[in-house]
Amino acid sequence: MTLAFDPAELTLPRGHYIGGRYVTARDQITVTAPSNGATLGAVPQADMAVVDRAVEAARTALRTSGWGRASPRERLRALHRWADLMEEEAPVLARLEAVCSSRPVADTVAGDIPVTAEQIRFFAEFADKECDALAPTAEGSLGMVTSEPHGVVGAITPWNFPISMAGWKLGPALAAGNAVVLKPSEMTPWSALYMAELSVRAGLPEGLFNVVLGDGPETGAAITGHPGIDKISFTGSTRAGAAIMENVARCGIKPMTLELGGKSPMVVFEDADLDLAAECLERGILPNAGQFCVAGSRMIVARGIAEELAQRLTERFDRHTPASTWDAQSGFCPIISEAQLGRIDSLVRAACDQGAEALCGGARFDHEGSYYRPTLLAGPSPDNPAVTEEIFGPVATFQTFETEDEAISMAAHPTYGLCAGVFTRDLGRALRVSRRIEAGTVWINRYGRSRDHILPTGGWKASGLGKDLGREAYTANRRTKAVLAAF
């Protein structure tokens, strides 16, 4: 069976998904296809009343089902069934994602969906393996440190990897015994709705996972400021994360996990394996047309190998050709919208006006839809906008260094500290540099996340608070309680 499809023939979910059923409302937000610019349909905008309804459904589900108090293995089995069903329904789920996003349908079926199912199973296993602890207290007393679910988690996910990012939020929150109210991006709404539908079919209680549609300023603000939501989990821009922190502080204190922007360096030393480095540098910036937070958008290269590596990269960058996300064969991904493409192009032009040289790219593809050419900008100054700004597109800067100290200094960013890559055959140098770089994740002689879900991900500085993935994500979805008994 081919995964290719005609967008006009796709049946799209309608409305919010609350309490185990679709709730229709007046459509207000138009959804377009970045692959060709066509209007696909529209979705409603959830106001505070709709969010109230979703929160009440979540609280009712927790109360009537006993999900948070249930045997941990009951939660585990239900989440495993849900992951199995997602894989069985992968073609349907992938088409709902591909039609309105930058994700090719074949890549989503082969990568995003199975990885998300793996992550849900991974977090499900924590349910019956994370234990409370006894504390060393004085004789005649018993000290314990226990944990409980927060209650209702409000999750807000971005448009760049809709299924994967939803899985990051849902897996640990549900495994830890919480209910969830999720707002996907208004540009990529439909796969989250189908994930919620599948959760009920898998046997999760109706209302445990609710999806409300809408934008950030109204719907997102209603979620983050809602008194009935006990924890916030957000992935998106640093600017939006700051707005969420402000709104939470204004409306009431609650814990938050924020994975925010990045401007990650990839540092290549003179002794690096150039074949490996070229492959990793390409893979660090061009997947999903550079629209991912850990994109290695700053290449920092030893001067002695810079010319050769730049040549290899321009050859690799120039070989990509675009394709619609619903084609049978995957091609270079579209930019999510014309507005975002215009922002990318304006930043590239500003960078060149301020002294950077475009070794390749620097313009949109001559192709239907919102596609931008892979772009490599050489020689930008430290204050060049291509170095300082998160472009969120297929654009990387190429800078050179002489000494290790200079490389470390160039790798530092005044705002971001999400990820970094280091390429060298010298193990001592690799470990030394990885300790000196300010980032939440450092990859050595590779770039990008693996399927080792035990490794947490999250940024330093303005790149975020807390962690997604790993044990840290599970424990962040439970709150600790100290108990001291005297005898």
C-alpha cells in the first residue's frame, strides 16, 4: 500500500476532543498546506469556557476512573495498548500530520510514529518501577518520601513535530497518573485529535486526554492561567515561554517544564573525521528544513580544515530537491508557512548585508509551496543576526577558529544553551570541551537525539526549564511529599 494521498480526499476530524468525544464549534482559524499553499479547512478557537469544559472533563475522569490511584500495572497495560494502536493506525495518523505540516508522510510512518510509540511504552514502564523512599530519621520515627500525580497537566505543543512532541508530553504525564489537556499548534491540529481518539479506543478513560484547538494568545493563555490545571508542559519559542511564565505568575504559581529555543553550535576540530563531520553537520541542520529546536545552526570549524569542509557541505546542501509531504517519496521539507519563509529570507538578507557570504542557497526554491534552499553563510561576525537569532529554517553559519579556547568562546551564546556537537578523535579533548560548553545536551562525534529515551533533553539559560524524556520527565509529573511518623 502506498502512503501517498490526495489532500482533497482526506477526511479531517472536526472540533475539539473533550470527554471522549468530538465537540463541534464554529470554525475560526484557517489551516493551509505548506506544500502547496492550499486551504485545507478550518478549526475552532477554544475560549476560557471551552478550556473550563476540558479541565472539568479531565478532573471527572481522574475522580471516576481512579487513574492516579490505580494499580501501576493497569496504567502500564493501557498505555501499551495505546502505543500498539498508534502503530496499527500509523498510515491514518501520518496522513493527518503530513497534510498540514512539514513532515513527509513516509518519514512520519517510518520514524515519528514508531519512536512516539516507543516513548509511550518507555514511560509506561516507570509506572510500576519508580518507588517511594525511606528516609534516615531518628529512632522511634519513620520518615518517608512519597510521590503523587499533580492532577491535570496542561500541555502545549509546537507545529514542527506534532506527533512526537505530543508524545513527549503525554507519555510521562499519563504514566505518572495525571490527566492531560493538550493544545496542539493551530497550524497542525489534526494528528493530536486522532491520538486522543485512539487513546479511548485503547481503553484509557474518557476525558483523561482532551484536545482543545486554538492559538497561543487566547487558548494557550487560558490553559496556562487556568486555576484547575496543576502543571504546565510547553515546547516552543523562548519568547512564548517567557509569556507563559508571566501568565502563570500572574494567575497563580504552578510547576512548569519549558523546552524553548536554541542556537546550537557544532564544533569541528582539525583531527575530526571529515566524512563523519560533513554527514553530521548536514543532518544537524537540514532535516525538517531546519525547523527543529536542536538544529546545529552554528558551525564552528578549525581553520586548517575549513575550506575542505565548506566545499563538502555546499555539495551536500545543493543536492536537495523539494517534494510535497503527501508524495510517496520524501523530499526536502517545506517551511511551515509563507510568513515563516519570509522571516527566514529577511534574516538571511540582513546577514549578507552585514558581511556574511552565502556559499549556497540564500533564496526560496522555484517550486510550488513554501520551500527555502539549504543555506550556508560564511564569515559572519559575532553580532550578525544569523549568529544571534534563532532562524528556525535550513540556514547555518560557518565560522573558523584557531585554538580550543577560541572555539569554546565562539560556541557560547548570550541567550541559548540547548545543545552542542563536538567532533574530534581526541577523547580527552572531547570530554574537556563537553564540560566547558554551556548546553543541556552535548553530542560527541554525532549530532541529534537517539532512541535512548532514558537520556533527558532540555536547555540551559533561555533554552528552557526542566527536562523532557528520561527519568526526569516522569518524576517532573509527580509531586513529592515528606511523611514523618512517630511511634
